[in-house]
Amino acid sequence: MATPLYTLDILRLAASTARWARLPAPDASAEKRSPICGSRINVDVTLDADGRVSELGQEVRACALGQASAALMGEHAIGKSAPELTAASDALRQWLAGETDSPGEWPGLGIFAPALPHSARHAAIRLAFEAVAEAATMAAR
């Protein structure tokens, strides 16, 4: 029997995105959309003096996969630098594309293994990671 795409763990994660709100005065913001499914994510960041994310805000209007990905990103983005966030986004993209066997070092991304054969769902999974990497890179300039 095939593993379901929307596992209980993914649905639990998806339900946890409501705790993040947009930041009132971020250093930078980025919005990403998936043209395939219409998912949209806005990510706000504030960086500390060392160039690491000190505050994170999100507005997530996405399917369960996009919401779960945003939750995982949000859980671990604080304390990361723009290059670290870009590396995580790149590793996730490469894994989803079948270019590597691992989603990288970001905790919990293996939860999306059931989505690997569903390429139309990959963009929704990547949105939050692409947005936080872009926002942190803009803020670091």
C-alpha cells in the first residue's frame, strides 16, 4: 500500500502555522507564490548584529504541504544566516527534484518523502524556504 501524501504528521504541522504573525517592522520581506496550486507565503525577517535571523513572521495561504513546510521552516529559522537559509532551500529543491538522496540538514524535512513522486506539489513545499532565504539575503545587504 502506498504512503498517503497527506500524513497525520503533515496535517499536524500544517495546523501549527497560525502562531506566526507578520512582523510590524521587518528588515526585509519576501513573497513567494506557486503558479501551479496558488499557494502563497509572505515571510518577514529581522536580523541581529551578526546577520542571523532574530525574528520571523509569516503569512501562509497554502495547501497542507505548504503550511507544513512553513511550520518546519519557522521552527528552525531563528539563528540562521542568509547563506545557511539559502543552502537549506537549495538542498530541499535538489532533494525534491531527485538530484540528491537527502533533503539536507534541516530537521524534519524527511516528512515530505511521500511527496517525492508528486512533482506538482514540490513548489508548495519549497515556498517557505525560498521566501525566508530571499528575505534574509535582502536584509543582510
